[in-house]
Amino acid sequence: MHVSKPLTAISAIALFTSAAMLAAGPAPQSAKDLKGAIKIDGSSTVYPITEAVAEEFRTEAPKVRPTVGVSGTGGGFKRFSAGEIDISNASRPIKKSESDAATKAGVEYIELPVAFDGLTIVVNPKNTWCTSLTVEQIKKIYSASGGVKSWKDVNPEWPDKPVKVYSPGTDSGTFDYFREVTVGKDGSVRADMSVSEDDNVLVRGVSGDEGAIGFFGCAYYFENKDKVKSVAIDGGKGPVAVSTDSIENGTYAPFSRPLFVYINKKSADRPEVDAFVDFYLANAGKLVGDVGYVKLPDAVYAKVTKNWDARRTGTQFTTPSGDSVQGPLATVYE
Amino acid sequence: MAAVRSASTRLLANRAFLTLCLAATSIAMLVLAILLLAIFVQGWSGLSWDFLTGLPSRKADKAGVFVALMGSLWVCAICGLLALPLGVATAVFLEEFAQKTRFTRIVQTNIMNLAGVPSIVYGILGLTAFARMFGAFGTNVEDAISLGSEESLFFLRIPFGSSVLAGGLTLMLVILPVVIIATQEALRAVPGSLRAGAFALGATRWQTVWGITLPAAVPGIMTGAILAMSRAIGESAPLLVLGGALFVSGAPENLMSDFAVLPLQIYNWASRPQESFHAIAASAIILQLVVLFLFNGIAVFIRQKLQKPLQ
């Protein structure tokens, strides 16, 4: 029986390679071979970022199955604290009560900011008088005690036109953040606002009402620049207009808010979760722009990556006594 | 003697009433037509094979509806397969077998009330009972008990977590009262003479139900089933509470797979800031309508096949 030459050569090579592989032991696992499911849930604001990362991760590790839900920041933390999910998307830092629940269930977490969202204050395009507002003025408009009925109440030079106030749903992380930086944690917001869970409804509302004022994430403003007019914010250092630059460098204060992912420390030991979060942090800066958010400064991403690699647990945004830490991310986050 | 109204007044009243009814109908039809037209104008161009087989994406032109569509089909199939037998059996028991006691009256009242409970309440119930099983097995994913192989279609994990099975069971709770009440109405509409005839020939209660009453009630039951399934396929609130996902990497593979459903996907796309996502939300709505007609078509087909003349 004859065995043709090339075939012999191939079998010889095959023999050698398998021998070499045996000698070298199991090859280091590449992302392509990773398997398993990653359970993610939480904020619908952060969802588009995580969706974008998961979409790109598909080519990196096709056998890993991430699932991303949208049960809201609070709903996500409820499941996260019980250990039901690996990663929680959050549009605000974890609260003391949520952190306590996690500790009680034996869940340790790693807190990672991934992007900025700039809350944009908008008015109707026909509103020519209001081009900038101080934080104090915004507080007066939105607080229950401010008693603002007409634009004249905000600034005596402005016309006597009724103010119509629009706001995102009071359960949303967006509203939580806005309330804290304007009327304060214990202050009450006026009751006669038009509230909607869908920010597109707010866009339509403000664009159809000359005296309207509203706020929502900058992604909705960037898509609707022709329908609504943004108002520059004066945080004490002169008015600053909303833009990707002013949000990223922190001058659009206090309305650039960080968005987070929280990782269960136990899940981080699994290679597929480890690879996914590595990929997330390496690509977030490139991907967040696609979905209308603003990337963090590179120095902050470096800190985030360092904390992730060191598996630093706990939150940096709540003091042990339960007070929230205020200030721009670049200075607060270590 | 009361004055007899003239023939012309009576005819006028008749015509006025007819006009009123026609106006009412046309208003309803007009609203529906405008709605459908708006959806089709916005969404028709987005429908393509790629859209049907595509996976979720951050770019609207690359995003597809495949996982949400398959998730909806899986969840509704599980829901229908469980809710119809259970609901029909309950109705048969209550109508044909049970004595009218205080107990059955309480059950009856409860079912009537449950039909009006907001579906999100069933979502909370489903989350506690099916997804978490009252925390009896711990909440950590690693604590779950696995039964069978993960490659098998009938792979089970206890507690169920936010799986297609838990989703189907939760939707079953939502539509069960509707199915029961529709079946009861259908059974009551069967003439008593048919039952009496069967009993007179010496048939047992079981033979009467299976051979006479149920076949005669099938059209009514199927109409109820259509309404119930239409409700199930449009539900999003209970599945959102249950932890139904939005981004899933593929169609469900077994009963324990995570899933997305069309209504959740539509809501998410419609509330995105980008205009292009609103257009594919409309495309997904058209698809949802097609799936709805498909389910209804199956029910109508069964009705035609099983319908027997009463004589």
C-alpha cells in the first residue's frame, strides 16, 4: 500500500504539533474560546452604552452570551444586591440602603464610571430672552417654594409670559440627579410639572410651547437641536453652553453627571466577565459618542482601569454616614 | 290611549339611530386606519430580511428584531400551551361538575376580579413565585439547582430565574382569568337540551362534556383564546418586572434561556433619541401585528376544523 508523499508530510506535521501542544500543556485561553452567560440589568439610560459594548464584544468572544435588561437603576440594584446579576447599569451612584443590602447578602461590588451624560436645560426656540440661567434661577423655577409663574418672576427684565415646566419621570435617575443639584436632597419640587417617562415627549412638549422649560439627557438635545434651544448654565464662573467638550472637561457644572456600571466582585473572577469588563473599559471612550453620550477624560479612564485591575470594592460617592459626595468626577473619583 | 306617532316620525328616529351607529363605527375605524397608515408609512421601508434576522445594535440601520421576535414566539407559545388547557379545564369544572356552593361562588368572584387586576401585579407575583421561588433556593445564580443537560430543550434550573419558562408562566397568570371566563360563557351558551339528551341516552357526565358540550362550545372558547393571546403578546409590564432582557445574543435555546420580547424592544426603540430608531420601532410594530394575526389565524383554523353543527 502506498501513502502519497504530501499526506505523509501532513500527518508528520500533525503529529509534531500535537506533541508540541501536549508538551506545552493547555494553551492559554483566548477570548474566542470563552463561554458562559453574563447577566446585566439596570438603568435604561446606560443601556445604549452597554448594548454597544456587548454588540462589539460579539466579534471578540462570540460564544459568550451577555444579556442586558432595562429594569431601571433602582430595579437593577435590587437584583444586583441579591446576587442575581453580574453587572448593574446605573445612572447614579449606589445608595447607602442598596449598598447595605448588598453587604448583607455577601455581595461585594466594584464601582466603575464609564461615561458622562450632560443634563441639558432647554427652552422653546421662540424664547429669545432666556439664553443663560444660574443654578439659583433653575432652583427657583423648579422648587415648590420658588413660586415662579411667569418668566418675569425669574428675571424682572424678561417678558411676563407664563412658565410651563417639563420634567422626566420622578422615579428616574435623571430626575434624582437634577433634584439633588438644584433644590437639594430634602427640597421639594413643584407639583404642577408636566412629567413623562419618555424624553421624546418632553422634546415635543417644549418645542410646542413658547413659555416652556424642561431638561433631559444631552443625547436627546443633540438629536433635536432644531426643535429646542439649550440654555447655558452659570455655575458661578459665567455661562457655559452644553457641548461634548464642556461636559467632558467638567466646566458644564453641575449638570454633567457620570454613568456607572457596578460589577459583582465574585462574578469578576469568571474569565468571561473579566474579559467583558476589560473590553468595556478599553472601548467605552470610542463607543459612547455613537449613542449620544460623552466620554470621560482619559485620566479618569486610567483611574477606572486601575481600580478595576486592583478589584477596588465599595463606593466613592457616599460617605460612611450615608451623605452623598458632591463635586466634579475628575476631582472626586480616585 | 297614547297617541300613535306618525309613520314618518318613527322612520326618522330609525334613520337617526342608524346614522348615529354608523358615525360611532366610522370614528373607531378612522382612528384605526390612521394609526395603521402612520405605522405602515413609517415602518414599511424598514422591513427586510436583514431586519428580521438581525441582532440588536447601537446603529438603527444594522439593528434587527430576531431575538425579540423569537423571544415573543417562545413566551407566547409556552403561555398558550399552559393557559388554554388549564383555563378550559377550570371552566369545565366550574360549569359542568361543581355544585353551586359558597366555595365555588367565592372562586367565581375571585376569577372575575383577577381579570381586572393590572398586569404588572402578575409580574411581581411571577417574579416572586417563578423567577425567585420565594427565595427558597437562595438568590445567587450559582446556588441554582440544574436538572438535565443544558443542551436539552427541556433543561430546567430551579429557581427559574428570568427565563422564557418563567415569562410564559407569568403571562399564563395574566390571561388565565380571561380564558376561564370566555370558556364559561361559551359553555353556558350551549343549549341545555343537548346535555339533557346526552344524559337521557345514559351518557356519563364526562361523556357528555367531552362528546357534546365541549365540541359545541369550541367556537366561543377559541374566540376567548384569540383575545387572551392578543393580550399576552402585547404585554410588556409583567415581563419588565420579571427581568426580561432587551439585549440577548440569540434566540432562546431551552426553557431556561434569557429572552427579549417585541413590546419591550418597540418601547426601547421608540424612546431612543435618534429618529432612525423610531422608524425601526414602527417596523417592529408591523411585525408584531403579523405575529398577532398568525396566532389568531391558528385559532380560527382550529375553530373551523372542530366546529360541528348543533343539529
